[in-house]
Amino acid sequence: MASYAILGSILCWTRFTGLDRSYWHDEIVTVRDFVAAGPHAILIGHYFPNNHELFSLLAWATTSLIGESEIALRLWSVIPFILGVIVVSAWLHIRVSPLSGVFFLFLATVAPLLLDLSRQARGYGLAFLAMSVLIVAALEADRSGRTWTIVAFCAAGLVGTWTLPNFGIAFLATGAILLTNSRVRVRTTVGLAASILALAAWYAPNFDELAESSRQVFGTPIDTVGVVTAPFDRILLPGLLWIDGRVPVSSFLWLPITVMVLLPISASPLLRRRGPALILGSGVVGTVVVLWATETRAVPRFLSFLLVPLLMFLASGLASIVARLTTRPPLVRTVVALTTLVLLIVASAPHIAQVMRLPREAHKDAVATIRDQAPASAPVFTYMLQPGDLAFYLNHPVLKIRTPAGISRVCNRREEAVLVVHSWRLAPVSIPCAQRPGTRHYRFEQYARGGEMSVWFIAPAR
């Protein structure tokens, strides 16, 4: 129990600390274009992948009751995520082994991708909870055949798919496995049919746009080899090793790292039992195959809910190996398992330190400094990819610059001006008037998207 208490405290600390920090771009799009616009824009207006519809509805309702704030909206991700971790850890503790529950709690707490996503005002926390309930309910339905497990399974499938449409692939794939169990076949059929009708009604206003969104250009498609490797190099390893933002590239360099997680997974007792293995694996395999067949581009965060079954395999495998340390453990597996645990701690510690200290993007901090240091009449120029994010916090438009010549023109102005530089995905620039008397510079660190944002208060040219 001490392990649960320590890891649970770390989980809560890493999720609740700093929730009032600045939104980043995707959160701003969600809040500005959907939450603030209301149910019509969320459910019927033009569909956009940033709109995690169920989350947006809950956030709109919250905003209508208590007003908009970073903390209030992010709690709709943080709390569901923590509940999801509790559900799976408790099931593993009871049905597999106490050590399996501890290891799942550990992995969910330290995984950098989950640390990043579960704190955002977006639907990833809801999707994680939905997948946790869906998997546990399916496992219990296969084991006991009780009706409430089918109801919970279908309800979780609806919540997950109303939040992230691609969740529906894993939902239906897992449902197909339950249909092979004669004890629950009829009830599962009824539940799936009702769920499909509910999903069709929910997405009917945007069905064509939803289909077109699979052609979005963000991310990379899964190639033929990736059908085999994607569960590891597109989902599990990126989830365990880094903050979201990079698109993984298939490479032989993944091989030793993949082996390090495959060996513990191969020791999982869940993998050795046909029913649990198919239930845990079907959603992952089904989703990967559909994305490959449709040539849909994706990045790890789109599939982060699939970390639930993969981490269950890994946690139970690690527990199985570590539990044998007091007897005669298999040498290779034991060394690999202990090395994997050490590397996960080493890899995650810098990410946890940054996330606890810094915002993902520093728009709010930059705007607070602008309001404190510059007169309201001072024009605000931006050299950044998405200037609307700064305008969101300023509550008025900004002037966009995209070239070094534009920055020179700001330096040549006869009145004071503000210049915000965030050169992520833009060419680096220098400020010609940086040494001019009266010019002031403030630098704000952030843990993603270039690592910093700068505010320059440019003194008038003479």
C-alpha cells in the first residue's frame, strides 16, 4: 500500500500543479472556436479534428456555469485521467497481482506523453478514462458474462468515440472479440447496435467532413512495415520516452528499445490467456490496420488512449519478472526488465521537472508582461507561426511579421512598439535595435515548441 500511496501522490502532484498556466495553441483553438461558440458550433458547425466534441460540450457547460478558466477546463482532462488510472490499477491488483497494479500506476504516472496530454484542456483525459473502462468492462464481460459489464463497455465506447472519432475503431474491434463469447453474444450485439445508432446520430451533421478529416496532412501515414511496428514505434515507445510534438520515424535504431519492452511484455500473464490477450490487443491492431488501409496520417497523441492496453501488458509483464527475484529468475528477462525501469525513470525525470516548472507555451506570461510594461496604445507586432494565440490573451488583434525586413521596420518606428518573437518553425532572426537605449527584453521559457518566447519593448527610433 505504501507504493500506491507514494505513486498516487506523485500522480496527483504532476497533474494538479500549474493548471492555471497559459493555454497552448491547440487548447486555444478548442476554447476560442468551439467552447466559446457553444453547442451549435461544437456539434453542427464545420468539423475540425481539434474539436473533441464531448469534451467541448462539457467545457462549454462548465464555462456557462462558472466562467472560463484554465483550471476549470483542464480538470475535465485531469480528473478523468486519474480515474482511468485508478480503474485499471485496481483491476490489475485484484485480477492479476498487486505488483501489476503498482507498475501500471508507475507507468501511467511517469509516461511523458500522458503527462503532457492529461493536463490539457482537450479530450485526451476523457478518452483515457473511456479506454480504461472499456478494457476492464470487456475483460469482466468475458470472464463473468454479467449484463452490467456490457452496459459499461458500450457506455465507455460511446464516451470515447464522442470525444475522439478514431476511438470507435478500437471500440468495435474489441466488441468483435466479445461477440465470439457465446455467453454474451446476444447482449453484446444489442449493445453494439444501439451504440452504432447513437454514434451515427451524434456525427450525422458532420459525417462527410469527418471522413475528409482523415486526409489531414498533420503526421505521417503508416506504411506496410508499420502495420507490425506501429504499436511500438507509433504508440508505446513515444508515449514512454518523450513529450508530444515529434512525428516518429521508423528506423532500425528502434530495434534495441523495442526489444527492451517486448521481453517484459512477453512475460505478461495476460498475453498467455487467449481471451484477455485478444481483448487487450484487438483495439490496438484494429486501429493500426484501419489507419494503414485508409492511409490516414497520425501522430502519437491521436492514439494515446491505446496506451491503456499496451501499458497493461507491460506492467503485468514487469510484475511477473520482478516477482521472481526472490526465487530463480530468468537472467536475461530480469536484467532487461530492471534496465527498462531505470531507463524510464531517467527518461521521464527531465520531462516531469520541466512540466512542473514551465507552461507548454508562454502566451499568458508574455501578455501579462506586455500589459504591465507597455501603454495600451503601443502596437504589438509578432514574429510567430500562430499570432492568433497571443491575440487570444490580449483580447485584440496583433500585427503579423514574417520576415527580418519586417522586424527592421519595427525598429525604425518613431514611437514605442512591442515585438513578440516565437521563432518555432520559422527562420531565426536577430533584433537590429536590441542594444538601443531604452529597449527592454524579457525571455519566457516553455517546455515545448522551441523552448522559449521573447518580448521586446522597442524604444522609439531617433
